[in-house]
Amino acid sequence: MDAENLIPIAYSDAKEIKSFAFAGNNKLKSINFPNVEKINEGAFEGCINLASVTLGIEPPELGKNVFGYENVLVRRIVFHIPHNANLVAYKIFFNNLEIDVNNANKVKIGTPTLPL
């Protein structure tokens, strides 16, 4: 897929991402949900070009396989969280996704929220 065809998604007011909301969207490049509280099952399943996820101060509750079967897409995603994020809660969040919160290649702390 050509880079110019990839799209970012940003919803500052979204509180919940419904099950399979973006599933199969191979044009999705990045997501920015600074206020999301819950991401339901399979919301980003099959989003093979998703490379960047920006979240807010508190980590969202995750449904089953949000990033595909056994969250396989997590291996290629970089997560961005604000400098004032709840790191204790995020350690649990990332542990559930089998990511070390201290891995600077996977978790960028202090990254500003992307513009809408």
C-alpha cells in the first residue's frame, strides 16, 4: 500500500470504540484517542498498517483481541502516552499486551497528543 493512501484517525471526544469498529481497515496508519475509556473486541483486527496508537492519561479497558487474534498487531505498533500518564495503570495495560512499558522503541512517554 502506498504511504499517501494511509490515513490517521483522531477522535478527541470518543469514550468507547465499538467491537470491530475499524476491523479490516488496511488504510489505517495511526489512531489518536486521548479520552477513550474502553476499546472493545477486535476493534483494530486486521489493520495491518496500523503503526501508531496515541492514548490519554489513563489506559483504556481492553476487550478481547483488540489488535487481532492474540493481539498480533501489537508487535509493530508504537504506543504514545502523555508525560503525566498513570504509569502504574499503564504497566498493567502493557503487561496485558505483553509489552515492557520501559521499552522506548514500543512506548513513547511524553509524546504530545497529535493534532486533530
